[in-house]
Amino acid sequence: MKDMLGRGEAVSPEEALKRIVSALPDVLPKTENVLIEDALDRIVAHEIASPEDMPPFTRSTVDGYAVDARDTFGASETAPAYIAFKGEILMAQAAPFPISRGEAARIPTGGMLPEGADAVVMLEHANETGGMLEVVKPVAPGENLIKRGEDARKGEGLISKGHCLRPQDLAALAGTGITEMALFSRPVVSIIITGDEIAPAGETELKPGFVRDMNSYTLSAMAKKAGGIAVKEGIVGDDFPLLKGAFERALSRSDMVLITGGSSVGTRDYTERLISEGGKVLFHGVAMKPGKPMLAGMVEGKPVFGLPGHPAAVAVCFDVFVKPVLRRLAGRAGSLRDRAGTVQARLSKGVGSGAGGRTQYIRVALFEKDGGLWAEPVLGPSGLIRTLVHADGVIIIPAGRPGMNRGEEAAVRIF
Amino acid sequence: MKDMLGRGEAVSPEEALKRIVSALPDVLPKTENVLIEDALDRIVAHEIASPEDMPPFTRSTVDGYAVDARDTFGASETAPAYIAFKGEILMAQAAPFPISRGEAARIPTGGMLPEGADAVVMLEHANETGGMLEVVKPVAPGENLIKRGEDARKGEGLISKGHCLRPQDLAALAGTGITEMALFSRPVVSIIITGDEIAPAGETELKPGFVRDMNSYTLSAMAKKAGGIAVKEGIVGDDFPLLKGAFERALSRSDMVLITGGSSVGTRDYTERLISEGGKVLFHGVAMKPGKPMLAGMVEGKPVFGLPGHPAAVAVCFDVFVKPVLRRLAGRAGSLRDRAGTVQARLSKGVGSGAGGRTQYIRVALFEKDGGLWAEPVLGPSGLIRTLVHADGVIIIPAGRPGMNRGEEAAVRIF
């Protein structure tokens, strides 16, 4: 009961997140060696330096003629430069001879520059005529080539610690011959679903009074997308000893525990008791809608979240709290790239300021009208999963801010 | 040679994409049954309807008392309504008795409403006193409950065809008891790397004149992220019969073939010959930078791309052409959510308009200054992978548009 009457102080979402993040232990995640084939979207554990110069030799970027650039200075259509043609450089072979001043060699795109050459004249700016090359356009030193080590120097940092590996990062690693690397192990996220009334999704005939588990699906998929390994610890009835047993098992084998349910006040009390018996409650109650009854704490150096039971609240709480904490546990460095993920849209309906000083997370569906992007609030209690399925994202209205009018532009965070 | 001198007509990127998309066969992808555990980010093959009402009974959303709302009309602190207390409804059980007018039953959050009740009075608005309930605040019919079928009605469409499954969609499916579903099979994307000078990334000692394969890593990771299954068909030298053999093998077991390389003009000619011998070239040369030498066509109803060899060009061409085509082959419906993925930033340096009427894809790195987001152009030839590793995204400057000035705001497409 106490809860509903506003037990404790509901903290702001910002304060709640700050409390968990600053309570996280200053320990780096475990690392593991991973093959490049499995490294996409994983987090780099130590700065990776290039083991060699890339490219390993100076390469031509065009089909043309390797020359000493000085021999072409001043050349033009009307006054071509004449250079002795020394021979041809083949693909995938060391240049078989050096170039001296006054000499040129034919070279393919990607071919290895001979010693003595410092530029490449493009094929269409030269003509071979009787052992001589007629060059009609000058080149500057360094033109039309990539120098040895220009992409990466031996020993130079290639990918920084905490970086989340993208396709092009894997390409750079492959290019320097790195096919296995030390990555941070993915944090294990245990998920405990509570509630006497919750049946597994696979139950074909629901008994009267039962509903199916949905939250373990939302949470495990969100944990996976945020870089974690989800472990479902099962569904536990509203019984403290049973819950305590499940919690201790979860804690022993994971890096973070999520307990959801608390459709009944009793479960929330149990979760609070579990945390305070083994560690410390950091907050109980957040000034947000949905998600108010949330609580969190640290037990044995691991974050434990008591999430509300309503499907929409679970998703919002994960996005706002669990995801940033999980990324920290994963060793992921913050990136300005993380700011992508929103679109600007105009509200098709006004939304209120929200009573009680709570930050509102309003689900919206996007649609197009007159070439513009619009956001339609998806109304309905947070107990309905359909509000999340029909929504494309959320608009956040911070506590204390006025509501928004029809036609006003808002940032929609896509989910 | 012809290529470099501008063989054929370079088409605009928009025209190029239109030609491939309209040449795609009007055949739906294959489907397969997939367990819900493996369904995240996969594409729904047929509209999924709810097999039952969800929730399966009318539930209370609060701890309180189930009543006939009419019995509470006009109730207040000073003039409470008095209702007979009939008993308690337990969690996870059918309500054991109906409610008549003038009767109330205690009910927990999530509990099943008894017949005859149409609203729930919150615990804090009522007191039990000697067999009677004193209600100090009225409730409207339907208040504090979720009706049977309110989340989904039996037979009602839950998830539409072509939808890419998000965490909350899986939750909705689980909630209605669906744990296996028909999804479109992921398209198989074959990747052929060409070039006499290309060595596998795992080669420990590079022979002179050789460089390591990078593009197969970029392409397979990008194909995976776009919903495909990547198959590396290996590295093939600049030899037409060998390439033809690899191409025919690839075509027989995949839905799309990517041939990269063409660092030499010869390979591009080979790719064009392969396509025109077996099918139809749709374009050869695109007015874009990087990516100009790109070509594509259809062979046996499957799209075939000849991608440039430069690492940055490969990534841009994939993003602009291959990804949208792959998503179509995957059966994915377009969504306004796809518009997320850009951030607004101000250019730290002006960029030119780009000669020759080509659409420019300028790589940029993001940084913060004075609380604002800035984009710094990452310069360097598209043959350097470092330009992609150091970049956070690209700015697109369409052909014919003027360049952009320092300080101007641009949309940065994150990659």
C-alpha cells in the first residue's frame, strides 16, 4: 500500500540513472579472443594497433605510367614531355626494376611503384611512341598513388578501446592481417519474471485467471540488441523464498539482474527486500510515466533492477535505464553516433503537460501527410502491449515542461 | 581504357536504383517457420492474427474493489457510498462469485473481474468497516481495468506482412501464445572478390605486390546487418573463365551476387560480360563520388552488382544500392522508422560542389564544440579504409547543388 501512497521520494529519471551509473564498480569487463567473423557489433577490449604498414608498398591508384614527377613539369598538349619507356610492371608482382630520371614504366591500378618513381601519369595523358612516352599533362609528386603506410603505419593505433565494431572497422583489421582480437565479453543479463498469474507463452490452454509472459521476450530481445546475453531465469510466483532462490542463482551467473512483475505491490516489496538484504537500494520510485514504480540497487557489485510489470513501462524503463548501464558493463565507449535514432515530426494532436511533475514518455505512430512527417500519440494504458506495437517511437516531455500543441515539432525516438 | 574516358552514359544514383528495383522479379521470398527465440529483426511473411482474446479476461489494473460503478456515483469524503463486502478474489484464479448491485469484492492488480462488476475502486478510496465498504470517490464504468480482448481480439491482425520484428512485437506474439511463425527466408548474398593482387586476410606473409582482402569483410557485415546471409565465394584472379565459374556457382546458390574488385579495368569488363552473356546490364557508370565505375544488371532474375574495388566506394555503393535491393528481396515493407539514422551537424569546413555533375558522398567525423554538434570532412582518396574508420557518417550533396559553407547545417547519415 505504502507504494501507492507515494512511499519514499520519487527521484527524477536523470537522478536515478546517475545513482546507478556512479554506483557501478570500476572494474573492466572480462575479455575474450574472438574471430573476425564473429566480431561485428562487439566491443574492442584494448586499442588495436596495426601490425604492419598498410598498404605494404606504394600503389598506383590509376592505370598509367610511373614516373619521376619532375620529368613531367611544364608538359602540355602543345609541348609534351618525352620520357624513355622502360617496360611494364605487372599486377601482384614486385616492380622488377627501378626508375631513373627520364624513365617511365607502365603500371596498372593497384600495381607496385618501382623505386625512383614518385607519381603516376594517367593513361589518357600519355602516348607510347617508338620506345618513348609522350606526356601531355604534368603530375605533382605523390599524384595518383597511395603511399606505403598511408592507410595505417606499423604500430599506429587503428581501432580504439571501447569501440563498437562496424563493417568498415572489420575491413581495416582484415587489411592489416588481424583476424582474431581481444573483445570484451558480453554482459550476461538475467531476467526473472514474477507473478502468480503469469503462464509461459508456450502454454496452449490458459487456466482461468492466467495471462502469458510477455516481458521476458521484450527484455531478452532488448538486452541482445544492446550487446548483452540474455538468460531467462523463468517465471516465479509471488513467494519470497522462491524468489530469493531464483535471485541468488541469477546473481551467481550474471552481470545484471532484471526482476519484472510487481503487478502486485507484494512483489515490489520482495524485490526491495532482496536488494536491501544483499546490498543497497539506490532509488525506489521514479518521477516518470510510465515506469513510476521502478526501483534499482547494487548487490555484490551488480546492478539489480525491479521493473514494473506493464509491458509498455518495461520497454521504456529498459531504454532509459537498463540500456545505458548495460552498455557500460559491456565496456562500450560513448559515441556521438549514438545520437542517431530520432526523427523530427509534427504532433497531430496536442499532449498535456502531465500532472505530478513526471517526465512523460509518449508513444507515437508516424505517418506522412502533405510531404511532411507527423506523429500521432498512441493512447491507452501502459498495460496494453498494442500501444507499443502500434507505436514507432516515443516523444519525451520532461517534468515541469508545458505540454505540446498540435503541429509543434518534436524529436521522436524510434524503437 | 574506354571506361576512364567515360564509356556509356553515367546515370544518376536515383535513376540507377530505379532501374534495378523495377527489374526485380515480382516473386515473394521463400518462407520458413521460425521459433520466437530466433525471430528478432526477421521479416513477417503473412499477416499474423491473434488466435485468442488478449487479455483472456477482464483484469483489474489496480489493487482495489470490483464494483458496479453505479453504486459509487456521487460518493465523496463527506458522503461516502456504502456497499456490501462480498469477499476476496485471488490472483491467478477465476472469480469465484458474481457481483450484484450493492456488492463489492476485493481484487488485486491483474486479478480477474467477477461477473457483474464493471469498474474497480482503488484501495485508497475505500475502507472496509464491519462487512461494509465505504467508498469516498466515484468510478466510471470501465475505470481501472483492461477489458477482455482490449489488447487484441481473436482473429484480429496483430502484426502485418513485411514487418521487421522488434522486441515489443515478439512480446505481443508471446502474449497471444504464438511461439513459432512464418517468416521470409533471409536472402543469400554471394560475394566474389576479384583481383590478382588480393591475398586472404589470414595470409601471414604477404608476397610483394599483394594486399589483403578487405571488401569481403565490409560486404558480408553490411549484408548481415541488412537482413541477408552472406556467403564468401572466395578471391578470384583476373581471369575470365575462373570468374565465370565462380559466378555460376554463386548464382546457383544465392539470391544476389556482388562482384567487387575492378581495381583493374579488365575486371569491370569481365563483370559486364558475365551479366550481358547471362542476362541484361541495367547501367554501367553512376554519376556519384565515390562509386562512379559501378555497374549492375539482372541474370536469371537475380540482381548482380559490379562494385568498385576501393573500400570507401564499396561501402557507399552498398548503402545506396545494395541495401535497398536486399531489403526488397527480404520482403521487408518500407517504414517511416527507416528515416532514423541521421543527425544534424554543422560543417566545420566548406565542401565544394563537386565537378562533373556527380552526387557526392562526403565522409565526416562528428565532434562537439560549444554544446553543438559539428561534422569534419574526412579527406583522402576512397582507396583508403582509414577514411571510413575515422568517419561517423556521410553527408550527401546531390549533383548540381552548390557546395556547402563552413557552419552550414547538414544531415549526417550515420554508418
